[in-house]
Amino acid sequence: MKKFEIFPKEWTATYAGHAIRVRNSWNRGMKLYVDGVCQAATGRLFALSRSKPVLRYSVEAEHSSFLVEVFCYALLTVKAKIVVDGQRIGGDAF
């Protein structure tokens, strides 16, 4: 049985052939998936700074390695951006 999520939201991007997905809901928190595998998660309800990542994961692949970071903030809705090695590749611009 799949758990019910409250106000789920999702952002996706592709980098160097890797599928990157961020999923957030009020009751299950935020999770970072790389190639379908959950690599980082948090249950924090608030992001105190737009300039500090909420989630991060270092991808070590055969021919490349890179750092994925997720930044977020919420006013009336949750905004998130996906950043690889300092460059935004997906999500919201802020």
C-alpha cells in the first residue's frame, strides 16, 4: 500500500546521462533521487537559507563525477532548484 502524500511536488533534470529527481511533500519530506535511487533525504520543515543546500550527493561514475545540490525555500509554495557543480540545471530560478 502506497503512503498518502500531502501537497507533493517534483522537479527533474538530466545531467551527463543521469536522471536527477527531487520530490517533496509536507508529510514525507524532501528526497533526492539519482537514476531512480534515493541518495539523500530530509524531514526538515523549513529551509532557513536560500544559499545553503538542503540536500547534496556526490555522484561517482565511471567517466565522470559531480556534486548534486538541492536548494529550496517556501513562501506560499515550495520552490527548489537542482544545482550540479555550482550551475543550476533544473527546478525553479531564485
